Amino acid sequence: MAVDVAIPGMGESVSEVVLIEWLKEDGEYVERDEPICVLETDKANVDLPAPCAGMLKHLQALEATLQVGAVIAQIAEGVAPALGGGEEAGDALAESTEAAPVVETAAAPAVEPTLEGKSDVLSPAVRRLVEEHGLDPAAIAGTGKDGRLTKKDVQAHLQQRASAQPSAKETPKAEPLVKEAALESPTKLVSESAESDGAGIRREPMSRIRQRIAQHLVGAQHNAAMLTTFNEVDLSGVMQLRAKYKERFAEVHGVSLGLMSFFSRAAVLALGEYPAVNAQIEGTDIVYHDFVNLGIAVSTGRGLLVPILRHAERMSLAGIEGEIKRLALGARDNKLAMEELSGGTFTITNGGVFGSLLSTPILNAPQSGILGMHAIKDRPVAVDGQVVIRPMMYVALSYDHRLVDGQQSVSFLVRLKELVEDPTRLMLEV
């Protein structure tokens, strides 16, 4: 019996996907829940698992744009793996898929042969990996059909190369994780896929994620009365606490003690006192949340992603650090599930890891508030009538003035400043 493999629902606002890679070849045996292909959405790339075990039959071409619910493949249940690509397996697949509907899509653009002496071509995902790491495809052994390179082949080659350079295998610290996720620039000066007119002008289509980001940001500015208030935070107390306990903290909890956990925890406590900043507008209603789903903006080579720390109000500093590390690495490696990118109630973005001194962050609609962190700079400040040098950071709160009053926004930022500047108050929640 043939089982249809359809595009499942991908969460809020996702109505179509692009097939960017087949992980299993046409006619290959697959196990239940084994990933068979990679789908690109406007939020993230996701693997599609097989609904059952059997022989796989491709029904769509690479780069096809498909609606949610479209049938992308069929699996012939009961066809044993021993049949391989033999005649019996082929007959079973042909019989089971004889009347299978195929969604018409525009033909994928032709790709020139890449491996010398072979007619194989690189899939888009494999090509991206090869170009990103400057690899020679001919130097990598392919295990796909007819010696074709697969994503796993390239990843195995990279792991083998990395194992030969142990000095490069250092555990990343938690503090710069949001920056480390940006392995490549979102906009490259030169793109091999761009069309050139010979006059130094190149044109290439926007990715789905970049299109979605553009629509989202423009919509936020058009649909909200956005305003930004600023303050500055003295990080002397946090720096001293980290210097004193960071090694012990890492030993006990297995993660480094970074700045983001202090600001995240302070934001959660301040949101509890000023719930309008954690609310949103739906029509003529105000929707308040008795929890904080905290979004942490992460820059990746595919664009800006905002993974969600669900119920951040229940997390300790160590829990926040661990979850931030997991989500940032997942964003970097395209391993986040759709539910990990949806449902946020408040967002923090840290432009300081890139050197930003001051900025006005744009709301992540439909949220009503976003906190912007910036670079830490030693500056002269007046303390008890004396001029001293302190590590200072400008912070910014952009908010929807339709819902959040000026007094609430300023008070929220002052409360966050108090909590971060005196970590004792942060721990005691006073």
C-alpha cells in the first residue's frame, strides 16, 4: 500500500515551503520517522520525517515551491529493503504510485556539472556547504546514487578535517553565542548565484526568510505607534560577580555565566511589575500574559531568527544560560523546530556583540516591547561626587505606545537598570 507524504502544518503564518534537499534517494528504503528531505520555510529549514517504513518515491523536484498539504512523495509500505533498486521493488513502486497526483511546479534551474568526469550535480544544500567552507567537491567521496555527494558526505569531511586540528575545537563561551551563530554574512558582496549585467550590478532573488523579515519589519513600523526610551547601566557589580564565580558556576552547571542571563532574568522580573510591556493588542482587546516567552534575537547566515525561551519566569540563571546556548547552536545548525521560533511575548536583541553603541530596535510584532543591549564601554561617571571609570552599557526599550504609556516604559527600564546594577536585588527579587 502506498502512503502519501504530505507537507504538514508548519505553525503560525507558514503557508508554503521550498524543497531544497532530498536526504533519501528515489527508490531508497526508509525507516519510520527517518528524515527524507529538507524544507525551507520563511522561518527556518526543517527536516520532514517518513510517516512509515518502506520504499520512497519522489513526486517533486528540488527547488519546487509547495503549499502546506501538498503530497511531496509516497512510500510503498511492506516493500522490504532487500528489494533495493531491483525490478521487484521498481514494480511495487510503480504499481503503488501509478495514480499518484503530482503538483505542477516550475522547473528547477539547471545546474552545471560540478564533479569533473561525472554527470552528477550538487544539490542546493550541498553546494552551500561546499561554497561556505571553500571545499573541492572532487576531493570528497560521494555515497549517494552514482557517487553523488550528499550533505552527510560533506559534513563527515568537515568533521574529519576538524579532528586533524584539535586546537580549533574549543568549547564556545555562552557570552558571545548570539554572535557566533552568524557564520556568514547575511548579505555577501559577491554571490555566485547572482546575475550580473556586466556593469558591476548583480541581482539575485531574496530568500524566503529574508522576504519574511522584510515584510515583518515594515509591518511592525506601519501597524504600531513605536517609540524608544533609553537608559544606561553600570555593569561593575555584574562584572565583579562573574569574575568571582564564573569558574565555579561552569563546574556546577556546565555552562558559562554570561551577561545575557542577568538581563533576561531582570527583564522577566520587570515584566512582572509592568505587564503591559509583555502584552499585545488583538483587534480592540489587550491580551495579557501571565508568563514570559522570551525571544532572543540571533543573527545567522540566512537572516535574523528569534528562538523562544518558553516560560522564562521559571528559569534560574543557569537554566537561562543553558537554554540560550542550546537555542543559539540550534539556530546556527538549522536544527530548531517551528515551535521554538513562535509564540514569544517579549524580545531581547544584543547589537553590542557586533560593536553597536546605541540603536532603536524594531518591535517583533505582535509583541509590544523589545529590549536592545549594546556594547560595554569604560566611561567616566559621577559616583558619590567623584568621577570614576565604570563599564557602562546603553540600553533601549522600543514599545508600542498604543498599549504602553511613557511612564510604564520608563519605569520598566529603570527597574531593569536597578536589578542589573545590583545583582543582590536580582537574586532576592527585591
